Amino acid sequence: MKAMILAAGRGERMRPLSDRIPKPLLEVGGYRLIEYHLAALLKARIREVVINLSWFGDQISEILGDGTRHGLSITYSPEGPAPLGTGGGLYRALPLLGADPFLLVNGDVWIDLPFDELRRPAGSLAHLVLVANQQHHPGGDFGIEAGGRVKSAPTPLTYAGIAVIDPRLFDGCEDGTFSLKPLLDRALAAGRLSGQKHDGNWSDVGTPERLASLDAALRLGQVRHPVLESPVG
């Protein structure tokens, strides 16, 4: 299996920090956000990684290079000065990802989930990691049935920004800027959207305040990553 890390976004809510650095390169607990994902991918024996680039993308490619330092093979999918959105960026990268299902990871989230625990049921076009609703997103995104089938309501869970995606989810799409959400809704309507709940630690590191909170928790040992530990904690 290959992996795709979404790393092209502008990060408006993270300003002013994102005025000089892309969100995936921001540090928490002594490591860059994206380094936690890379370590988790290697631990799960996923070594081929595609990363999309736009905002300050040259910083990401310069720091990570071809992935050798992390024991990985990294390929980049450049989008130019304007990011193509979560859907458009994935669609642009499909030729690099191939025809098999791939692991999708948002570059600006933090999670202690071992990626080898993901199990996509046969026939599912997208298998989502779902977490308890957060204070900043109380309405949630999806519900889930006992068998893992995702439903639209009630919505006690939030999409964590991590999924196993079948490329056929993008059937009928064209190159351009668009969101992933309508495609997930289409799969849900067809009964081909599944998920699993993660009861561990997760953070949508979308603002300087949430970044600082996660950094403090990692440094104090209040939360831990299954692979990387804070070098100063």
C-alpha cells in the first residue's frame, strides 16, 4: 500500500505561524507534524509516500528530500501557487498512487493511531478514521453503525483526516479544485462508505492555540505517540 499526505494547504487559521512555514512543518513535542506521520508509516511498513505541495512546498521537499533519511521513498505532487483542495489534490496525484487503495493522511493532524490497525471492508470506496466530536467541531461529520458502515445521522463522530481510499472514489472527476467531502457523501449514499472509531488521542492542529496545547501535552508526557517520543519530554 502507498500513502498520500495532504500538505498543500495555506493554513489561514494558523496565521501568523503559517505566514512563513507550511503547517506540516510546524513542531510539536520536538518533531515536525509531518515527521510523526512518516514515522507511523514506516512502522506500518508503508514505504512509498506521495506528498502534494503548494504553499511553501519547496520547504517540505527541501527538508524531506527523497525520504531516504526516514527510510521511505517520497514522491511529490506539485499543484502550483494555488492548492487544489482535498479532492483536487488527491485527483492530481492519482497517477503517482496507482490503482490500488491507498492510505490518506492530512498533514496538519496529530494522532496516536498505529496505521496498521486500519481495516477497509471489501467494497468500501473510503474507510474513515472517526473520533469523538471536539469542542471546536461539536456537530460532527458522520455516524457509524456496529458493522462499520458510516451513516449521515446522528453525527456523534468527526472525520479525523485519515482514511483508506479506493481510487474508484474519483470516477467521473476532472482535474481542478474541489473538496473531498462531496465524494464521501456520494459513497455514503451508495452504501460504500465505512469507518472505524479511534478512542485514543487526536488533534486537528488548526490554530496556534491548539498547536501550543498539543506541544505542551507531548512535552509533559500527557499524550504519547506510538513511535516518536518527545526528545525533551
